[in-house]
Amino acid sequence: MKRELQGHYVTVSTVGERVMVFVPLPLPSDLPINWTPELRNKFDQALLVLGRLDSVSTLLSDRWLLFQNSNIEFQRELLDT
């Protein structure tokens, strides 16, 4: 499937080096969401997991370690589905 580019590139200078950055097009402001019971359930589960992640992160001295491990688990879940 071919699509048009969903944004544009801009050349910027940082620390004396010129780089190209991608600027995406803005998202639609009034995109309707069809809140089916299944979607609502998944949304509620995601909020619950984010709350648990937030509470556990306050107990760690190095929060990046949590995010690295969470990313690995997330990737495993994606592969299992």
C-alpha cells in the first residue's frame, strides 16, 4: 500500500551540526472514538497497568531499569498475540 508522506523534513542546526528532523502532520482534532465494551475494557486494563507501573517506579532507585525490563516484557506480549 502506497501512502503519501505524513509530514515533512526540516533541516536544523544543533551544537554546530546540521541534521534533518521529521515533523509529522497534526492529528485530527475531533476524531470520534467508538467506545465498544471491548475497547472500554482494554482501555481500563491499560490504565490499571499504568497505575501499577507508576507505583512500582517510585520504589526503584534507577527507573530506567524498570522501563528496559517493561519494554522486553511488552515485546514478548506482542509476539505471543
